[in-house]
Amino acid sequence: MPYRSRFHGMDKSIGTTSPTQSSPPKLADGRYLKGHAILTALKLLCHLKCHEWICISRFREVVLHQGRIERFLLDSLRECSEIRVERGVLPEELEIDQSQAGGDLGAYPVTVKLRHLAEAEATPAQNNSNIPDGLFRSNLIGDENDDLIARSRDGDAALETIHAKYLVGADGAHSWTRRKLGFAMEGEQTEFIWGVLDVIPITNFPDVRCRCAIHSAESGSMMVIPRENKLVRFYIQLKESGRDTGQLDRTKINPDLILKSAQKIIAPYQLDFHYIDWWTGYQIGQRVSDNFTFNDRVFLVGDAVHTHSPKAGQGWKIGLVSKGLASPAILQTYESERRKIAQELVEFDHNFSRLFSGRPARDAADEAGISLEEFKSVFVKGTMFAAGLSVKYDTSVLVAKAGASKRDREKDQINLNANVNSEQELARKIQLGMRFPNAQVLNQSSARPWPFAHFLCSDGRFRLVLFAGNLQEPMQLERVKGLCRKLDSPRSFLRRFTPKGKRIDATIELLTIHSGPRTAVELLDLPDILHPFDERTGWDYDKVFADGMSYHDGHGHAYTQYGVDKERGCLVVIRPDQHVAWVGNFEDLEGADSYFSSILIPQD
């Protein structure tokens, strides 16, 4: 839903996200992270270098302000489409015509009435100071949307009615959409209150330009995250926050109170500031909505549905259905996939917040204290959650693997195709339901080494990865040619699900990795379907790769990293979100056909 601007939101750590067709934002002002220090009572427990805690991305991690990232996304939208993001817009009414919400893909059953606010109305009120803060979206205060809408009705705000096929409610923890649907948040709020300061610190703390987790003996904990332009973000546990009678007095939460808490935590070092950019406060909680979707027409995402957002994008499903490329049945997997991941993340965050906010153990015999070794282990696990690499989807119409019980299928409305089976043993390190891992490969034509993930853009397309094996072996080469004849036939799934007039890779892109020496294979000797020809741009030189030695970056050993037989290879289907959907033999092309036939709509 359109909502008021919140450019002073959390900083974002980028570099581990899925690639898109757009170029990365300018990172000159960003702060690269090279390690993480964990300190207890200002004694260094450990220093984790990036390669020691996890090798999760080919990119370097950088902390960049959310406003900069949003600006990059807005600029990309402007360059690539006619879409414009409107600010200062609030929803007033939501109606869903359930008689049209069934299988009619051309229907517009969702009606939303919007009110366009004046600039003064859309500007969030600040609390306790003239310094910009984020309390208006914090869980420390109640929702003010209804009051804002009521006040705007007395003014000259313009009204607008929108009829939509689908509605995505991304309107935060106070979600208006969720309340209108009658959904409730289930879970708990902890007693842990935290403050946030974005300041230029005046301090003699030696690691202020390093990412640090500090556990004091009695005064709480603090996270230090260096930012651009000398700014540092401090997350500070508040031991004194006005909870004298069990009720939080939010009027006492202010930059001075937060700073005093930070000074106690960091003592005997000094900490002060003259410049503050932004601040806020929040209460730690782990909650999940009792429903994620309504009639597969309205979908809740982000904080609207769970107070900690898993990195598990689902928007590609709505995109394919709305374009008439995929069956609406795939929308049933939205809740079954997202709820499981959300619950796992909530459980993890509950444990992590307990470890971070608790008192560190004085020694091995101190059972009431927090083990810093356990904290270190959980922190490393947290990097996997932050990067989205811990997400593993269960069996569904979109993931062809065994494992879903009859009870789970009925409970989560999992739609299965009994004719689709995967052979996980053919690619032992490419786990069904998980993100397709990255490995270095060589471009067959240019010999340039590439991370294969570079070619798995988040553009709404499926990928069929052909591990072609050793093409120097005549029998294997003939297997590949026989497979390609089937893929190039008029009734193959590559052609059936491609819209008329579009390139053959418009819906399903075929990518090839062979295991033999690059110099022993000529691109134009391979079947045309592996490197399609375009009358305007010629042959496609970015679809065939070799697993070999590069001139400067060594050998990627992709087949070894993927656990695929170098002689016989296999086939792997990857979903648009880079999660692995199906694994099979060349001779089981019917299995891949059945998979696509169960979710995509023929375009001929």
C-alpha cells in the first residue's frame, strides 16, 4: 500500500541480494564491512573476519542508508518503466468482491479508496525534540492512521478509487490492510527496550569504526555499526526506560536517555556527540499474523505479517499470474512457504534477542549468564538469515521433492503433481528448495570467468540448467544432442510456454555448463537451442559455459561444488527466485515437462 515516506529507516546491509538487470548503486559513501568484533565487559572475546563467519556472497558487504537504496530503486523504476511511486497517500476503504475473486484472471475484485494528503499532513510528527526520529512507526506508540485520515477529511485532500486484480499490503507493523482483513498478530512482546542513535561520535573507544557487539557486565548491550560520512549507528539496550509500574512511558525515551545508557555500557571509555542525524526506540517482539493472504487476492508482506521479515521474495508469483503466464494455483504456496520461514526466523530472533540483551556469564559456572561462545555461534547463523541463504522450501507444486506429509498438504493447501519427481543424488550439493549456490565458470566464447549467479537475474524467468558433462566423449555429446532435439521440438515446454513473438528464453531460459576443456568445444558446433540466434543481434554468447581453468582467477571446480557427475551431468530447474525446483536426468525430460505443465499456462 502507498504510505508516508520513511527515509530515516534502518540501515541496510547490501551485497548479498539477488542480482537484477540494473547496475548497483553508487557505494562511495557506504561503509564496507571487513569483520565483526564481539566484546564482553570491554574485553575482546573474538574478532570474526568476513571469510571466517560465512562465505555467502561474491560481493563485499556494505552498510548503506535505506534512503540511498530506495533512491536507487526509484531511479531504476523510472529508467525501466512508467511506474511512479506516490508519497503522502493513505488508504481509507477496502472492498473485496468475493464473487469475482475466483478463477477469472481478468476480474478486478479488489477496490481501494485512497486519500492524497497535503505535505503538512503527510509529514510525521516528531517527538520530544526537533531532531528527526522514527517513533511514528515504532511499536512503542499506537497506530495514528485512523486519526490522520479523520483529520484529513476536513481538508482538501484528493480522493482516488483503484480497482485491482491483486493487493499487496506492505504497510508495516501497524498494517491498516491487516486490520481491515480482520487478521491478528500472534506472539509476544519482550521486556527488552532498545534505542537507536545515528550520530557522529566523540569517543576514545578504539573500535568505533568497526562493527561491534558489546556486552557490559551490568548495564546492558550495544551494537556499533559504522556508516557513511563519519556517522555511526548505535543500537543501545535501555535498562531505564520509564517502566516504573510495568507500563512504558514513551515520553521518557529521548536521545539524552539513550546516550546515558550507551555511556554506561561503553564505560570506562567516553562517548558523546554534537551532531545527531536521527534516533528512535523500539520494543523487541516476535509476532506472526494468523493469516498471510485473503482469497489469494490480498497478500501481506514484511512487518505487516511478521515483525521480522524473512528474505524470501514471493512477488514473482503474482507477476507471472497477472501476466497470464502461470496458473493462479501457485498463489496458494505464498502462505505455506512464507509462514514456515517467518516462524523459523521468529524463533531464531527470540533466541538471539535473549542472548544479545541478557547479562554475559562471569565464568563457566555462571548458569544465569549468557554464554558468549553461544552468542558467537548464533551470530554466525544470523548472517545466513540476513542473506536469505537459510531458506529451504518444502514440497509443493513449485518444489518437486519428497517430504510433505498428507497432514501438511491439507493444512497448507499444498498442491502437488504426483508425476513430478526429482533425483537429488544427481546434484548432491544443489539442495532442492534452497537457493542455487554460486560457482565460477568460464564463458565458452570469451574465456572470461564469471560467477554463475550473475546470470540468474531476478527478472521473473525460470532457468533450466543443463550440466552437459564431458562433451569430448562421443556418447555424451550424442546424449546432449538428443536432448536438444527434444527441447527444440514444436511441442517442447520451452516453446509451449513462450508467448508468441517473444524470444524462446522469455519464460524459461536454457543455460549450459560443460565439464570439458573450453578450447576443445566450439560454440557454433553445439545445437542452436543452446545459443539461440537473433536476426538483429546474432548468436547468444552468454548461455554456454565451461568448468575450466581461467587465465587469472584459477579453476572454479563448479561440477565439484555442485556435486554433479563430470561425465554424465544432469538437468536442474531453478525458480525465478533462484530456489531449486527440480533435478533430473537427460532421459527424464518428461519430468521437467510435467513440472512446468503443472504451473505454467500454454501460450499457443
